[in-house]
Amino acid sequence: MNEREYMSAQEVAAYFGVSTDWVYERAAAGELPSYKFGGHRRFRRSELDAWAEAQREGQAPPPAENLGPCEENRAPAAADALATRALSG
């Protein structure tokens, strides 16, 4: 593995294209996953990648597969029908 597993705040800032202050503020608030080693804040690259993926906007939901007539699959349709009736009446 050529890449270090833990990154400094400066490396994270460069990685995401944000300021170092932004990185420290989000980490201190618990919004960005981080560790403190000897008073130095460090970030695990794999956790940052997972965090970034969770921040993604405009992501389409996964396609529904093999939806059969079970109760869980009918509930959203029933709720949509109720909402439609409520709005039209």
C-alpha cells in the first residue's frame, strides 16, 4: 500500500479542496470522522471516503428488485393512494 492510512488535516483539506479550518471545525464538531494521537488530529482515508459518499446529493434510490405482493411492498402504494385522495378531495 503506497498511501498512508492516516492523513493530516492539511492533507484532508487538499484531498477535498477545502480549507484546513473547515476540516478542523467539522472534526471538532464530530461531523468528520477523526482520531487524536498525541494532540494531533488524524483522519483515516477509508472513513473519509465513506463519509464523502454519504454526503452525496441527487443520488437516485436503488432500483426496486423482485417486489412481490408482501405487506412491506404494498404499504408505500397504499400511503401514496391515501395522499392522492387527501389532496384531491
